[in-house]
Amino acid sequence: MKKSVRIAFLSVLFPLCVYGQQDSIPELPADSITPADSVPPATIGREARIAEAEMRIDTTKKINYWTVTRLTGEIIPASPDTFLTDYFNRTNPEGAGLAVAYPGNLGLPMESRLFFERGDRSNFMFSDNLRPYSINPETNFFINTKIPITDLSYQSAGSRQNKEERLKALLSLNFGRKLNAGFSLDYLYARGFYQSQSAKQMNWTGFASYVADRHQAHLFLSSTSRTNAENGGLTDDLFITHPELNSRKYATKDMPTNFTNTWNSQKVLQAYLNYRYNLGFEKDTGREDENGEKIRRFVPVSSIIYTFDYEKRSRNFYSTDSAGLNAFYNNAFHLNELQRQELPADSTSYHSMRNTAGLSLREGFSEWAKFDLTAYISYEARKFNLTDTVLPNAMNREFSGFEDTQNSTYIGGELAKRSGKILRYSAEGNLGLTGYNLGDFNVSGEIETRIPLLKDTASVRAFGYIKNLKPTFYENRYHSRYFRWENDFSKVRKVYIGGQITVPQTKTQIGIGVENIENYIYFDETGYPRQFGGNIRVFAASLTQNIRLGALHWDNQAAYQYSSDSEILPLPKLCVYSNLYLHFVYAKVLTVQMGLNAHYFTKYYSPVYEPATQQFRLQKELQVGDYPLVNGYLNCHLKQTRFFVEYYNLGSMMFKPPSYFSMPHYPVNPPVLKLGVAINFIN
């Protein structure tokens, strides 16, 4: 009977559809296929369109947001999160993507269940699984505003013992038309619903931009400190699935975990500066100002580019529960003979300094200049530090730290046409000339066109890449209390091709992609990195389909995936997000969204989080999935304020036995009431 009820619920709530590799968005607005960098209306004049296509900033707007490409500082228009619907979902860890695996609490590491959303491993792999909580120069919003901006958001859930809170603040203002400066704060503190599962993060970011005819500069400074408590998961999943089998009723904080009093901490410091000097000429626009003088406009022809990019990252793994950790891990390495019983205290650090110089030919300065053409050379120096360790029976037990340096020189280029109503494209690539990354290359491209369809315009995109990448330092070498490896992995080769169709009229988005990976590097069941010498193919098909009938909305997203080797690269066959709600305006001022949403993925042997390395490793012990995470909510918008009330994990009261596990032994939070509010003070 219970199985029948579950099947009936899923058949009603989830359509047979597939979702693309995009963040969860509530709807496709009518102008969703018209990027912010589209050519302004013809009434502005051709020269004005040329200049604004160069800066990618619409000066008629009160506020402009954009990001920059990290190497060359190219301006890419962007939009902040101002969607009226689904604000509550974007504050949850599940809002980071269609389907994510994480240890169960806000602020902890996570990995997407969609392979094409994971990206390549960075030079500091410990930060990779915290990307949704991180900010860097290419994800930071730069702003140009005619009025000061202040944005505040706050969310809260749980009681005093397990409360999770997050406060975000943004302040930005212009000093004249060209210069802007801003500051943002992101403070997260989640005590955790299970023991030794807290998360604390503090991020300070300062940014500034100067955009003029000849001079263009972007500055980004950021400092992040984060600490995550670790518990290794529950000792027995029956505490969640069958609590009646226990001799007494356990509160979540009382459920036994594999270890306690153990933490991972990270510190990140980033400094970024990009400067462009534009060469060009002034041209008569054919118009006159109010004094009868001719209006002339600067037309950029080329740019000289310089970028400075610095990162310092460190990570520490420490504990006062050596007994619990030694029982959990099979092997412990030691610093010396007298320190066999010492407490775990692993540390490693990474420094990177990159300088890039380039030249760019600008799009649109004449009839034949239909694209941007950029060439650059980049030099990067890296330094790594490790705490060295030895085997318990090693002859030499003297402690010694380990340090390694890498130097790499790249050349690269980009060809892009970012304006135009019919055809847009971009192609970029780089090649390692000298140093550690000699012979590495990364070539990617994208093309988009628009076709008339159903009295509207559909967007058709094709994209792909070819990569030949040397393994990172930490994939080849790592020394710590519980893991030590020295590898000499071969280069990883990837070939990907995909496409996407967006039809605003029917609120439909269809995607498809396939990738072939040679020499894939993964973390096996023991937690050690391994390399598969053969080829693995991954296929994904995707669809977003939103349906509306008056005030009733049904938004659906899903992804189908296939891995040619599920032993090494396990993926859930189907991931779905469905949202059924009423959406209406009350008293002409209050926008109301109320309903139920659900996240679902099919059963599979999900990788599990490894605290000692902060990576996700394989496991064949237990399957998770085939259980919907259902939430009920009320989401509202009133003038400059968004607020919500959400009852998280409502489905655990409907489906028995409750199996709300994100990964084996890591349940998500139990049913809890969540609150949130976001206010922008824009006059």
C-alpha cells in the first residue's frame, strides 16, 4: 500500500521530462533568449550601438551588472538573483543545482549528481566542493549604478541548539559616471542537526571598476575563512529509517556518529586586477547637443590588456578524537617515533601568482570588423606546502616539511561575436608552452542562432571542447595523517559536444550532450586517487518544461544520464525537480507563490564524502535515492522585499520508512521550519 501511494505521488508530481545542465530556475521569461548584451534598439544610433557593444553596458539603465572573464577582463553582462519565484529554494543546498550530494547541512561540501556540472579539478582540490559558497573574480558582480545600492538578505532555520543562519549584505555606489566601488559580506553559521556537523563561513569582498572610453579597470579583493565540523556519518542508518527498532528515542543530536570533535578549516585570500587601454578614434554621430555642438563618440579599435591574479589558500584537518578517527581509518601515518599517539593535524597550502598580457581587436569599429579577436600570453607560478609523514614502520622517522613549485607559460586567444540578432559565436583556446603544463591545451567554442518559431524566436546553441590536461599537484602527491600517495598519472583527455534549444513561447528548453574521457582520475573506495587508462563515455539529455493554467503553475526540470562504466563513474539515471504552486498578486502589491516542490533521483551507489581529504570517493556498500525530498512553502514579494516561510523535508511525514539520505550515512536535515527575507534599498 505504501509503495503504491509513493508511486502514485511521483506519477502526479513528476512529468516524464529531462532537465538541462542549468541551475534551478522557476520559469523561462519571454525574453530569456535575448541576452543582456544584445544590440540596443536602433533608435540609439549605429555609433552608439558600437560603443555600447564594446563596453557591454547599457548606459540608459539605472543599474548595470556584469562579470569579467578572468584572463582578459572581457565584460559579460549578468543579472542578479531578483526572480520573484523560488527564492526559498535558492537558499537551500538543493538550490545549487538540479541534484547535489552533500553531508546534510548548509555550508558543507557538495558535489553535483550531474556529471557535466562538476567541472575540472582545480589546483587546490579542497576548495572545489565548496564552490557554491565561494566567490572569485569571474563570478563577482561588478556594478555601475546611478543610485546607491544596498542589498540585505537573511535566512534562519531550527532551534537554538541546531540553528542555521546566513546573512548576506551588499553595498555599491558610483563616484561619477565611470567609477564604482562596492563591498559585500557573506556570513554563514549552521550549528547542525547532527553532532559534530557545524559549518561556519565568513567572506569579505571588495570590488571596484572604472569604465571609460580609453581606460577600463576592474579590481577584486576577497578574504574567506571557513570551518566545517566532521563526523564521518551515522554509525547506523536505522536511526533514521527505523527509529522504532531502537531501545529509546534518539534526538538527531544524540545519534551516534563515527567520530566527533574533528574539523576542516580553510582560509582563502584573492587579489585580482585587470586593466585595458583602448586605442581608437572619435567619430561624428550626426547629432547635436542642446547647444548645437556636434556629438562625437569614441570608437575603440583595439585594446592592450594586463591582468594580475593572486591566490593564497590553506587547509587544515585537525581533531581531538584520535581514537574515533584511528578506528574509522585503516592506516595512520606518523611524523616520528615519539608522536604515534599525536592528535591529527594535517595542513597544506597553495600560492599562485599569474600575470597575463594581451592584445585585442574590438568588434564593430568598422563594417568588416564583425568579431572580437584577442591574443594573450600568461605566466603562472605556483607553490605547494605539505606536512610530510612516514609509514609506521619506516626507517627514517624524522619530520620534514615538503615544498614544491611549478611554473607554466601559456599562449591563448579568443574569437567572439557577442552582438547581433541572428548569429553569435565564441571560440577560445590556450596551449602550455613551457613548465609544468607543457603540452596542455584547452579549446572550446559556442555558436548561437535564432529562428522564428510559434510567433516568437527560438534560440539554438551548439557548444563543445577538447582538453588535454596534466593532473594537478594534489592528484599526484599528498601527505597527511590518514592518506599518503605519490602518483605519476598520465594526462587526462576530454572531448565534449552538446546543444540546446530554447523556446520561450512554450517555456521549453531541451539539451543534449556527450563526452568521451580518457585517463579519468577518480577517488576509489579506499579514498585514494586512481586513474582509469581506458575511455569512459557520458551521455546526458535534458528538458525544462513549465506549464501554466491561470494562477496554477507546474514547473519541471529533469536530467537523464548514462555512464559507460558505472563502476568507476556512477551516476543516477534520472534526476528531477518539480514545483507545483499557485502564483498570484494580492491587492495589486503583494506577489504570492505557495505550493509544494520536490527533488528526486533514482537509486545508485552514490559517492560518499571523505572528511580527511574533502573529496567524494566511490563506495559499493549502499544505494541511496528513489525517495523524494518534498517541501511546502509560502514565498512572497512586496515592493523591494522578498520573504518566505518553508517547511523543509515535509515528505518524511508522508513516506515511510523515511530514507532522506543525501549519501550513505549522511541524512539531510529532518523536518524543520525555515524563514528568509531579502531587502534591497534602491531608491
